[in-house]
Amino acid sequence: MESLKQFRILVREILLEALDDAQILSQYAHRGQTRRTGEPYFFHPQEVANIVKKFYPANLTAYYTALLHDAIEDGIPLGNITDEEELYAFLVDAVNDDQSVQEIFDSIRTLTKSQDSDYNTYIGKIVADPTALKVKVADMMHNLNDAPSERQKKKYTAAFEMLKNMSGGVPAGISSLHWQALEDIVKNAK
């Protein structure tokens, strides 16, 4: 916990701006990680969070979940976070509402695809979690807008179709504008 506090102080000194604690935790989880474009990985969860904020401006739980949606998948293997228990403790420190912390943590776990889970099962779990669903739709939007590989195009096009089929159209809880924006991006990716 002490190294996160030191990291928080350092980030605020360097950037000379008041980032919220969840943004700093996201930066901490992805410290040293880059995207295939070479940019710091943190930009991805921040952009996903920005998309969530655009379509659901009052939903802080979804915003924080978006910032941390890859924290288990990437932060633990990178050694920036020891385990899920430590991430939970960091969340408690960053978000001052126990109920929100639990919902954020549960949604992050839902968004973390286990090695032994097939993609259909994974998408089915996301459909059942309204917060995770909002974040996944935003994540797909950002990934498809950020110079996707052919593999990513196929993966997210298939995921879009799965979401649509499992939900019988626009998934419950997803704004029609958010869904339309993803649909437009998927059409352009084909």
C-alpha cells in the first residue's frame, strides 16, 4: 500500500494536476506496460472510462470499473499488484463507498476472462452484469477505433453479434446511442 501512496504523490507532482485516486490506481496497475503502438497502456483504460462517462455521465461505478477493467489481467502479471486481495484493498483506499467498491471489484472480475473460460461463456457473464456490460461495450469501441489488428476486428465483431443475439437486440441497460456508436464502428471494421 505504501508504494501506491508514493506513486500517487509522484504522479501528481509530475503532472501537476489533481487526478482522482482511481485514475492513479489504473496508472499504477499498468506501470511499465505499453500498447502495441508504443504508447503507455494507461491511455486505453482512460479512453474506455471517457466513453463510459460520455454515455453514462452520472455512473461513477461504471467509470471506475472502466479505469480498472484490465487491472487483474495485466496488473498482477506485471507485478504491480500482488493479487486480487491487494487490488481490493487499493480500491477501498481509492473509492470511499464500500458498496461501490464491491460492485466495481465484482465487475472487474467479470471483465477478466479466465484462461479456462470460452468466449461465449465470458460474454454471457458480462451480459448479466450491467456495469461490466457498459464497460465492455466501451472497451470494444476503443479497441476497434484504435488501429485494430485483423484478429481484433474478428474478435470484437463476433462479440458484438453474441451480445446482440443474447440480448435480442440492444442489451438491457445500454443506452441506444452507445449501442448505435458501437454498431457503426463494427460495420466500419468489417
